[in-house]
Amino acid sequence: MDVSDQVLTGERADLLDSLRRHRDFLRQTVAGLDDEQAARRSTVSELCLGGLVKHVASTERSWARFATGGAEAMRGEAVDWAGQFRMVEGETLAGLLTEFDRVAAETDALVATLDLDAAHPLPDEPWFAPGAAWTVRRVLLHLIAEIAQHAGHADIIRESIDGAKTMG
């Protein structure tokens, strides 16, 4: 059953609503752009709009793997840290948005089904406290913050391209 067919209530409904709202802000920000605009670096940053869509999908996919299988599952896919923030030859905004939507649907299904209190130790990385663990709930809150932050970045980039604003 698709999560859109389920009626979620309480905390799960709130988490899902927040994820979807911030994803929608990012989608709205890139609406109507062509591939050249989506790939354009319009600030001194390395970021471009298509790259942000790609990064958010990659990050969400990675954290969803963590939520279901811990740090080892999270490492299941190699990440091109620099390349994930820009569009590369052959990528299109439409293709990146298709992947973005596919990943979002998979995460949404997890919100409906996973035990929010289940926890896994975080990867051994310098930006995490040694021995720390996150619950599925904490992972979802982190994703909401991550998506919201990058939707804000995208809004600045879009405004510098053509003056359009997501919220304004």
C-alpha cells in the first residue's frame, strides 16, 4: 500500500507533513527552469539548483538506509562529495526531480512503517560525537532540517538567476 493511501495521525502525520512541505519549497524554487539555469552557479558558491536537488535526494536516500540498517547500510553507496552539488554532463533537471520524487516516496513509506524509537549508532565520523546513536525520529528531524536549509540556499540561488522568489 502506498503511504498516500494511508491515513497517518499524530507524530507520523506531522513528520510526513514537514518533510513534504520542505521538499515542496525546493520543488517550487526550481519550477520553470531549463537545464542551463538549473546547472548555473549564480553566486560565488559551488552550488547550483540542480545540484541541490541531487544532493537532497542523495542525503535523504543515505539517511533512509541508516534508519533501516544503521551505519553499514548508510555506507552502501559511494558518494561523490563534490559532484553531488552540481549537474554533470547528461543530467537534466527533470531526471534529477524524478529521482528526488522516487527517494521521497521511499522515505515517506518509512515514516509510515518504521519504529520511530529504533536507534542505530552513528557512523564513526569526526562530525558525530563518539558512540552517539540516533533514533529513526532523530533521522527524520535531521532530514527536515537538511531539506529546509537547502531549500533556503536554493531560493537565494534562484533569485540571483531570474529574480524569482519561493516565498516573497
